[in-house]
Amino acid sequence: LRVTPEAVLGPEATAAVLQQLRRPAHTKEDFATRLYLSGLLLESEIKADRPYLQELIAESRAIRLSHPGEDRYIDTERTAQYQALTQGDTHSANAALKSLVLARLEISGPTALEELQQLFAVNTEQLRRTLDELEQEEDRLIRGRLDPHRPEVESWCERRVFSRIQRLPVSQLRAEIEPISQTQYCAFLCWWQGLAAANRHRGRTGLIRSLKQLDGLPLPATQIEAACLPARVRNYSIKELDQLFQAGRYMWTRLTNKDSGSLVAGSGHLSRSALFSICDADSVELWRALYTDRLELSALGPAAQQIAASLAAQGPSFLARIRAKVDAGAGEMEQGLLELAAHGHITSDSYLGLRILLSRPSRYRATRLEQLTEANVGRWSLLPPPMDLSDPVSKDRALIDYARRLIQRYGIVTRDVVQHEGPRTARYALARIFRRLEDRDEIRGGYFVEGQGGEHFAAKAAAPEINRMRTATGPQYAVMSAADPLNLTGLLGHSERIARTTDAQLIFADGRLAAISEKGEPRPLPDSKLTPEECATRLRESAPPAALEMYR
């Protein structure tokens, strides 16, 4: 895209965005990511990051390129691209130059042709052809007299950077770029997800919002209804959850085996801490593709394999019909269902199916198999196959979908929070996806949280919600299980890391940990103003309904 001379970008906004893009790293890995994504960094651009650079050089992860004007540094993974510029064939050289120029412009403001020529030491014709392709064929660059310090010179600017600078008028500059503290970020996350007492979700609409924010997160099975949902949704109702499942909007499943195990050996029941997830019905294939550590059907017992074969042949079926097709006793049948659920191969139309599988056997009530047959759990079905990520187009679509769900989940996404999630995506792929979403004006990019490395990305609604949170009266209290996904103690400015156990609850005040409750006994921390009585009141407000006694 070519713009008119009147489109010169404001010097204050340009400087502010460049400061965001090039701010010092907080960790070695933060700097390593920045080095790779930048294509190259000049000696003068290292500054406070020099200790990290020296560590990367010592580990053979970074290389110094000597240059008469100024030395530059590259990530070792970029070596082949730099070699292709001088030693490769025409196609390889063009592809390498395009990748390196785009990477460099993604951390730069308006840049003139001669500046890029000095950086990459290529001829003018080759460089101009590359810039034309990125501008006209791929629509990645903006061309015009953009540089506020040299408005007479034609320059190029990466589209996302150009848009970010344009969105930052001087009148809004300070408010837009002022980052919040990590404590405020913790308070914001509680507010965003409905854990803050003043902003808890309500009714069916609130339940749907909470389910969207928890979509695909592996959580201790008993905590989903006994802690996570009641803490977010005021007057949480199991009937409303069952209705959403029966309408086909959500599915329960087990996505990962990263915990110690879901079946308690020799006991014939699921572990209370086994990680299960509630997924939007349209996203199950995505989550099954991102989590790949499941046990194959062939490794399960005979009854489990027979049940799976029956469902594959007949499609979704009621349990009575499955039992008629499977040659197994009641005990083997029950164990087969438990195995299939524990290894993420089956689900039922209702969440009641998982509730019963999680229940403990008792001589005072029917067996689990009898309960599953008689209760209104709907049909059982095999989960759909994972999305095929071997195809580049499908993988790209999956990463875009995942990035959008992260924004929906956290409101403001930082690299540390992403690494805290379960799926392990490609090292730099997700950062590029977020940049594309920013380029499409779906989200905002910048530096939003102090002390958090990498680029940050936020929902458009994040800033208004922060303002709403700040104008709310009184301390903002939030109660959560220690197993809650927002237990980010040890990560967001809290000196003490509280283990993710299912038998403890945490009380936060304005983003600071104020009290811990273990086995029903609240213990205010020394610097907290809460009394044990006030802690008890807060805990009662987020307690699950009596109908969920089965989880205790």
C-alpha cells in the first residue's frame, strides 16, 4: 500500500511505539526470542541486554557478524538465511532476504531503502524487488514519506507497526502506553474472568462466558464444578450446565496425560485430581491436536476396545445399546468406560456422565454402571479425530484459533502466561499470529504489564475493563481454589508460589494474596487487613451449591 506525503507519522507516537518494540528483555529467553524475531540486532541496540547476549553466544545460540560500520548479531537459526544471501541460488537468496527484511521492519519504524541496504549488504535492485513484493503481492508493507524526521525521503513501514503508530495520537499517548503493575494485572485477570466479587458473572449468559474463557483448559475434574465455575458464576446451577451440554454446545473430555495418572491403580475409579476439560463443541478437534500425549486405543483393555469398536460402527449410542453389543461383564464394562474416559477417547451428551464416573463406589447406592444406564446422561460417543496440523494451511488456522482463545481467556496476553498454558506451540509461531491479528485490527499490541517479557497483546475491551475495575469502590476481593488456572502465584509478582492443590483456597485483595484457607481454616497473611471472620464470609460467597456434595 502506498500512502500520500500527508501521512507522515507523528514523532512522539513513532518514538513511543519503537520504545515498546525495543524495550530491554527481562530474561535470557525473552532476549533470545527478540533476537530471532528481529532478524538482526545492531551493537548499539543491545544496551542492557548484553549479559543475555553473551550467554547466548557462549551457548552457540547467537553469532556476531563483524561489520566495518557496526557489528551486528543474529540468532544461530538465522545462519542459513544469511549464507543464502551470498552463496545461495536466486530463489533461496530472495526468500531469505524477504524473511530478514520483514523481520527487521517488524521492530522498526519507517525505514529508507539505503538503511536496509546497509544492513543486509545487497544490491539496490534486489532489495527494491523484495520490498515491492512485500508491499504489492503480500500487502505487508506501507510505502510513502512516513519518517517524521525526514519527510522528504520515501520509506517503508511494516503494516502492523504503521497501524499501531497511527492509533496512538499525542493526546492519548501517556494513557495508552502506561503499563500496569503485575499486581494490577493479577487483579485484572480476576476481574476479566469474573472471580472479582464486584464483577462476578451471572445466570446463563455468565456461565457461557466462563465456559468460553475456560475452553480447553485441563483442570482437576472435581474442581471444575466444585470450585472453578461457582467462583466465577454467582448462584451457579448444574441444571444450566447440563442444558448447554444437551444442546450440543459443549463437550467434556480429557486432553492430556501430563498429570501423574487418571485411573487410580487397583481401585477401579478415576483420580480426583485427573485433568479434564470442558470444550466448545466446535473446538474439540483443535484442542485434541494441540495436546498429543494420549494413550492409543490399542493400548487399552479388551472391554475398552470393544466399546470403542461398537461406537465406531454404530455412532453415538445409549449405554443399553452398547452393552448389548459388547461381550463383557458389568465390572469389565464399567472399567472399559473408565479407561476410555481417562485416556480422552469418549464423552457423553451430558456432563452428568462425567459426574457419575467421578463418583466413589458405595454399598448404599447403585453401581456406577447402573447409574449411567438409568440416569439421563444421553448418548456416548467417540471424540472426533484431532485437526490435521501437518498441512500448513490447517496449522495456520489452528494457531489463529488458539491465539483468539488466549485473548478471550486472559484479556491481556503475555509470553509468561502463554508458557503457563499446556500446549507447546512452535517457538515463534504464536507471536507472529498475534501480530497478524493486530494487523487485522482484531486486537491491540504493545507493552501493557511491567516485568513481563516479550510483546504483549490485548483484547480491544481490555482497556475499558481496566478503567471499570479502577473505578469500582472498595478493595477488589477474589476467591479461588489453589488449583484454579488463575493461581499464578510465583509468576505475577508474588514471592511465594502456592502449589496447585485441590484442598486449599486463596483470597486475593486488589491482586495481592491476602489469605490462604486449608481444610476450611482461613489464615490471613501477616500484611493482610482481613480477619478470619471476613475470610470465612468471602469463602461462603463463592462456595458451590449443595447439589455438588458428590465432589467432597
